[in-house]
Amino acid sequence: MGNSVCKGKTVFMDTTRIKSLQNSSTGVIKAGEHKIKSHLSTESQGLSCFTQDHSDQRDGRKIVQGFLGQNKVMIFSVTSCQLSAQVKELFRSMDVSYCVLELDQREDRQEIQQALWELTEQRELPSVFVNRQHIGDWEKTSQAHREGRLQALLNMQEVNLSPDLYDYDLLVIGGGSGGLAAAKEAATYGKKVVVLDYVTPTPKGTTWGLGGTCVNVGCIPKKLMHQAAILGQAIRDSQRYGWELQEKVSHNWSNMRQAVQDHIGSLRFGYSKALRDSKVTYVNAYGEFVGPHQIKATNSKGKETFYTAATFIIATGERPRYLGIPGDKEYCITSDDLFSLPQSPSRTLVVGASYVALECAGFLAGLGLDISVMVRSILLRGFDQHMASKIGEHMEQHGVTFIRQFVPTKIERLEEGSPDKLKVTAKSTDGKETFEGEYNTVLLAVGRDACTRTIGLDTVGVKINVKTGKIPVNEEEQTNVPHIYAIGDVLEGKLELTPVAIQAGRLLARRLYAEHSTKCDYTNVPTTVFTPLEYGACGLSEEDSIQKYGEDNIEVYHSNFWPLEWTVPARDNNTCYAKIICHKQDSERVVGFHVLGPNSGEMTQGFAAAMKCGMTKEQLDNTIGIHPVCAEVFTTLSVTKRSGGDIAKGGC
């Protein structure tokens, strides 16, 4: 037996284990007094795992995660650093065991420091972790000690450090599209997976089952009701095509609602069956972190159950925001309520200018309802503003009233009924004017908030944006706590789209459990806004293109077009619009694709694939179009926006 000095006291260690430890790593490992022999043994085994696969010897991320996974207190340090010495002395004074990795004695120091930077955005050493939670450097660690936060973390019950003893390999919080995709993918690799999903009822009492926003109160019911509005227009067009209607045609909200809800129910059943077939456990309960590897799940009856897991994925999504004014939660609805309303909303005020606001206003107007939209500033913030203005113009031409530069200040109920009669009071954004109006329904669509503030993230130290609740992650969708990941709408700076969450979830599971390396590509993601005149987009807006490349370095080619199907009913002549934004210095590569017209989503999907391959203007010009379809306009674009030339389209 040999001896070593640790925390100012002499403890005995097996010299063969020390030799094994030194052979497996060029770093110096020091451990605290408590259970020092078994601690070093575990550490030695962990390092051996890293060195068995030679491809991992210089993989800083795996090395860091390995140390964090097996040590309650982990210090990344350098031997000559006085601040590192102070951190070690702090833990010794607290009689706390710790493990130190001295980076100046390792050949892979650069890789480890890069991994630490990606994980913590801290370049300085020491870098201190407790229960896998990043505390920070000496200053932040000492501050946490003074405030009592360090002691609280140290006293937190760490559940089963050995991965073999957790209840599950993976626990997913959130049963939306992204969470389900990740869970099912992980299960295909033989992992034991559980999904926790619970929908907090809206102020109106609306709730739903498995599937998340997209299936229940988002993409699916929205597109179906958009289709209902399109069919109404088709009925009107049909008379010019020779169809004779023998009786007056009207729309029945209740029948549409029931049909839509029946379809949603069938999708939910399919999701439940898919989880069972994949052997994924589904728990209808609200998940909240109570420890680094432990979740408290509370069901609708208040019963609490606790689960442990080695790895977690946060996929809780977002919920609609309220205004915080008198009467908003009492009398207003959101998109969470709209699609299951038992009766027609009748005369409706939509508050907001988001894509949700304009989509809902569009299909409600298409169903023949009296619709107004109250807008504080611009339409479709974050989208191409030229396209947004065209959408607004088209909606106004088709009967939607826009109340611009006003915000509601109070909602009152004048009469209770089905629907109610409501009074809306609003003020202009400059504070000089007051507006009052009566409506049957007020639909709020003023933005959405990430569902992250009440799931115990502060307990385990996951950082969020204090203002938005969004979670910053690295390119691996990993939070600042190494074993906790996040995907979907809760991510900071990422697109809030269902297919993005699905792709990110699947790829994350493959990286975690199948040794894949492919990461989610968040660039050139296509999307469609299902307003009456559908808007498809991929890549940069005109504003962002100018900001990124400079106005002189881009060329915008554009044209109006008139779908052949609309010519016989003689409507919306030259209302549809197409444009591409090209980077002149890169062989006129297409960096932005935008189209307004019928079936824009179908068009955009194909062009998005071409943009992934680096599509250029010349390649579009050399492509023979299909005639007569809307998409062929992109093969004949010749007028640049800067030229001011005529872009109206005639016949064939």
C-alpha cells in the first residue's frame, strides 16, 4: 500500500489503482477523503472506458461528460493557478470530497478546454461542477458558497450515480412531436424510455391529450379549417365552371369542428399505439425536476410519483401569451381554445399580427364571419416584410378589417351567451386615441411563452433566458447541464416549427445511443404561413439578405402571376407573387425563396431541397417548367427589383 495526502490528511490508496489511473491519463487526479478508495476505483474504470476506443482519446466532450457522470464535485484546473488552489481549499474547508483534472498535465488539454467552452461558455479556469451542474469559476463558486447555493447543491440527494441503477435510460418531458420522435427513436436502440406529458387547462378549461400543440391545437386543425375556407371559395368559383347550385350553401361550424376533432382523436390514438409498440412508457403527469437525475410526476388527481433517469430531454413547447389586462383570461380565447369551440365564434376580433393571428383571421373570414384584426405595429415580425404587406393587402381586399397601431386595454362582457357579447376598449400606440368595439369573440394571438419556468430547471441549474424562458443549448441541443438536453420550441434562437423539432429529436437520439454524429441543420428550413393567400418561404428574407451581404451584393428577381384556375372565375388577377434573392458574389446562389399563391407549401418544399444543394439562378433558368402550373414562374424570372420593370403576367 502507498499513501497520499488529500485535504490535509493522510489516506491510503491501492498503488496498483493509482498506477492504472496514471497510465490511462496524463492528468493528475486528486480525490477527497470520503470513500476515497472506491471513488478512485470508479474513476479509474471511467478513464479506462475512454481509452479503450482510441477514437475517443481526444474527444474532449466525451472525456468531460465521463468525469461529470462519475463525480459529485468535479474541478477542471491547472496546477499553477492560484484561483484553482483557492477552489480546492474551499471544498477542503467544507470537508467535501472532490475530483480534480489538471489540464496542464494532459496532452488533450485543448480538446477538453474546447468542450468545456461549448458546454459552459466559460474559458477561465478553474471550472467547477456539482452534481453535473456548472457552478463557474472561483468567483462564482465562492459567491454560491456565500449565498448558500453551493451547500444546497451538495446536500441535494444524488440518485444512483451508476447508470445501471436508474429507472430509465431516457426521460422525455413533453409529448409533442419532437419529444415523441426522440423517445421512439431512442427505444429502437434498446433503451428504456419514459415520456411525461400533461396539458395544463386553459383559463376556459380547454385541454387535450397526447401529441402536443401541432396535432391538437396547431398545424393539423389550422390546416383543416384553412381547407374548409378554400372549399367555400371553390364552391363560389364552381358556378363559373358550369356547376349549378340548386339550394343556398351555408357553413355549419359544429359539423366542421366535430370532423376535425374526430381526425385529431384518431391521430392521438395512433401516437399512443406507436409508443406501446415501441415499448415506450407514457405517463400522463406533469414533470418537475427535484434532483439532478430525479423527476416528480404529478397527475391530474395530485398523485405524485418519482422517476429517475440517466438522461433527460426537455420538449415542453410553448403556450399562448395573455395580455395582462382586465378581462383577458376571463373573456378571451386563444388558439388553444378556438378549434374546439362548440359554437361559431361569430363576429371576432383577433388581437395580434403573428402568423397564428393572420392564419386564424384568414380562415374565419373564409368561413363567412365578420373578422377584424387589431395590430400593434407590423405584420409577421421576423418574416419578409414585403411579403407580409402583400398578405395584409389581400386580406383587406377580401373583407378583413385591420385596426392598426392599437392595443387593447380592457375586455368586458356585456351579455352572456353562446357566444357572448363583449366590449373591447383599446388605445392607440401613441396614446392619443381610444377605440371601442363590440364582438362575440376576442382571440388573442400576441405570442407564445416557453413552458420552462415551472418544471424545476432552477433546481438542477439549467440556464434559461430570464426574459423569454427559452433554453440556450449548444450545437448538440445540450443545455449547460450535461445530461439534460432540449429540443423544439423551447430552444433559444431556433425555429419554432414541428418538423424542426422532429428532426432534432431523432438526430439527438441517434447521437446519444447509436454513435451517429449528424446534427440538426437549422439553416434553409422551409415553412408556410396558411393565410388565404398562402405564403411559402425558405432561406433569408430580403431584409436579412441585405444585412448579411449588403444591398449591392444581392439581386432580387420577382414576378406576379395568375393561377390558371383563377382566370375563369376572373378573380385575384396578378395578386400572386414570386421572388428569389440571389447572392451575386456566389454565382447568384439563391439565398431566399418566397412565394404567395395557392398550394405554396407544396411548391416551397421542392425548392427547399434544391436550395440545400446550392441552387443558383442559372440552374433555375436552365430548368424547363411544367405548364401550366404556378411553380413554372420560377423558371422564367427575368425582372430584377432594382430595375423597376413591369412584373405583371399576362396569359400563356
